[in-house]
Amino acid sequence: MAQEVTSDTRRYVRAVGPFNGYHLGLRKTPVLIFNLNVGGGFVNFTDEQPAGATFVLTIDLLQEGRITVKAATVYRDPSGIAVRFVDVDADGTDRLARAVDRMREQQAKK
């Protein structure tokens, strides 16, 4: 499982990605999610999304299927928004961890 990182800069192990997903706001917007981990990720979403705002995000976790999470905006830059996941249940956390582990393994083989 994706374990906590002992470094002060990152709490969780991340998979670079990208993972396909959708920002479910006023309209369903396709997005790519990078640096995915059990705590959040970076979403290439260029529409206005203020810091602290929450929204629903679906992520295709490949073998784990699609997961729907509530995400809160941490910060924004010109290419997208950093998010943290809010209130993810144990099954969702386990599925995210397995997907991150698999992606990291695949990327290590390249």
C-alpha cells in the first residue's frame, strides 16, 4: 500500500500519472490528474476555482475502476489546481493506494 513518506515536504507517496477524470461542477469537464496520492493531487483545470472551494471529482483508477471523491482546492497556478481529498472512506483510500502503487511500479519499469 502507499505508505506515508518520512520527508517533511510530502505526506504520501505519489504517482506522477496522468489519470483521466472529470471535474463535476456546473458542467462535466474532462481533466487529467497528476501527482495522485491518497490525500489529493494536481488537476489540470483552468476554470476559476477559488482556494478552499470544494467540488466533486471522478478519477479513472485503471484496474481499480472509477472513484468519485470530494476535493478541496489548496492552491491554483496557471496550469491547474492542487487539491486535497475530503472525507474519503476506507474503501476509496484503499483503491487510491493500490492505483498509486500500480502506477509507480509501471513508471519504474520505463
